[in-house]
Amino acid sequence: MALRDYHKWLVFAAVSVAFCFLNLATFTSLGVVLFTMAGELHWSMTEAFFSFSLLGIACGLSSPLPEISLRRFGGRVTLCAGAALLIAGFVLAAVAQGIPTFYAAMVLLGIGFSMAGNVPGVALIAAWFEEGSSRTIGYYLMLGAVGGAFGPPVVEAIVSARGWRGHWELMSAVALAIGILCLFWVKDRPLPAKTGDRAPEPAPGWTPRQAMLTPQFMLVSAAMAVTMFCITTNSSVGFSHLVKLGASPAFAAQVLSVIAITATLVKGVSGKVCEMISSTAVLALGLVVQAVGNLLLAYADSPALQYAAAVVYGCGWGLSYVAGTVVLLDYYGRATGARILSVVWLVTTIAAAGPAGAGLIADHTGSFSPIFIIYAGALVVLAVPIWLMRHPDRHPLSMSVG
């Protein structure tokens, strides 16, 4: 194996392990540990799930930081800084005696997620993999999602065995190991001049500012924002929602795991699918499938319906998550597409309102079902113009449909 190939696969392994851990320890499993913490510390649903919103807000608002850090300090420093922030956040969560301290911990974890998550991961992969970048990004998102797939049952088992403080202590130790791994394995490589393995770029030479002024970018950002609304809300309140509908805590964690496992498997093939057919069509399809999954989740009062909802929603999540990223690379080039991805995640900061809004709805109506119905409608509304969307021309704020 050539030295360059050796380095690129080490980079791929490091960013994938980091992203896997992030998904296991934060968004997809936080609802599980919150269920125990809220009961023991006597927090209301609104107070508890606002911590999830703070995690999302911190992650979204800090999303430009890794792109800046990558350009100034490189990938190794960026990911190691993210690991350090994660360690601090987990330690603070472990010693929390009240809600303010836990809120501060969530802010640190959100920033750490940005610095060690998919913005630097996608940028490093786009730089190292000149061929097969879409497939490799799909594999990266799939491997990262393995943590989300196994996060809920793993965290439920850890909390049952060690308590919620023991859980956060264990996560801090793993974050330290991830930081050491990134220190030794991550190596920087300048973005190559030539484009990737796909067909010639439809609009070469896009600057980030030009790209962000196109309606296509705005639609993709909106689609990813609503997708993140669904992911953050379902991950945070899904556990409590299923328990309210009659599921046991263990079974509810299992259903969340099925959602994540399904999304993981779909992410693994979505990159290849986006190379075979239009990534725009894949994104629109993913939004529609997500909508169906949300409707099923709203009324999932039986094990069979809960499993069906998990599989359907997981498929939509996987398709949308990968296709949204690939559309940016297809439309604006690998270099610019990777850079403006951080802006997309900044836009998705609005999704942090989802868990707090769901908690507020539950406190007033006694049910989380209305939030799932609202999301289904928003997803369908966005799917139509995205299905009609075409490659952007070089005139900002213009778009052809057909």
C-alpha cells in the first residue's frame, strides 16, 4: 500500500471512530440518561429537554469554528481540541448537582461535537479521497452512525449498572482515548486541484459566498434543518414518548436503536446510490419517507407499529442525511461544498428548539404526538421544490426547475 493510501485510511479510521463515539454519547442517547436524571433530580420535561436544545444550539452556533480551525491549524489540532472540550463537558455533567451546571456541560459538549464531528470529518475525507469521495463520505456517515445505533441500549445498560454519574465519567475516559487516537492518526493534506470521481462539476469555481446566495443552497439548508429537527426531537423525546404509549424503558431504548441501525445501514449505501441517480432525487425521497415515519411514530401504540415506524423513519433519515451532504458537493464542487457544510449546520441550529418545544407541548397536552405530525407536514412541503430543483447556474438567486 502506498504511503498516501496508508495515511488516508488512518485519517478515515480516526474521524469515523470519533464520529461514532459522538453519536453514541450525545444526541441519540441523551434522552435515555435524561429520563433517569430528570426523575432523580426532579426536573420538569421542559427543564430536562431544554438541555438537549442547548446541546443543539451550541453545536449549531459553533459549526463555523471547525472550518476556521481547519484552515488555520489543520485537522489534527481541530479534532484534538474537540476531544478536549468533550472531556470537559462529560466531567462537568458527572459532577452536576443542578440544572445550571448540566446546561453548561451541554454547551461544552455541543462545541466539542462541532470540532470533532462531521464538518472536519467530511472536509478531511474530501481532501484525501480524490476518487470515490461520495461513497467514502457515505461509509463515514454510516460508521459514525453505528454509535447512534447502539447508543440507546448501551447507555441504558451503563446507567442501570453505574448510575448516570458513572455514565458521564465513563464517557469522559473514552473521549480522552479518542483524542489520543486523533493525535497520532490524523494527518492533513491540501485539497487537490482536480475534482473527484463523479461527472465533471456542473458549476466549477463556486466561491462559498456565491454558493450560499443560490436558492438551491437555501433549500438544502432548510431540508437539513427540518431533518435535524426530527433527529434531535426524536432522539430526545422518543424514549419518553414510547414509554407514554406503553412501551417498557428497555423496549423503548430498543426501538430507538432500531431507528439508528436502519439509518446506519441506509447511510452505507446512500453514497453509492447518489452516484447512480440524482442526489437531489434521493434527498427528496428521503424527506417523504421521513414524513411517513414521523406519522407512524405519532401513533405507535403497539410493538408492531413501533418497529414499523422505526424502520421507515430510519430509512428516511439515512437517505436525507447523506444526500443533503452529497448535493452540496455535486452542485458546488468538493472544496466549496465541504466549506459551506459548516454554514448548513449553523442554519440547523434552529432545530435545537425542537426538544424544548416538544417538552412544552407534552407539559400542556400530555402527549408528544403533535410535534411528530408538525414535522411530517414540513418535510412534505420541502420535498416538492427539492424534487424539482436543478443544478444552479452562476447567477446567484436564480434557479431553474422542471
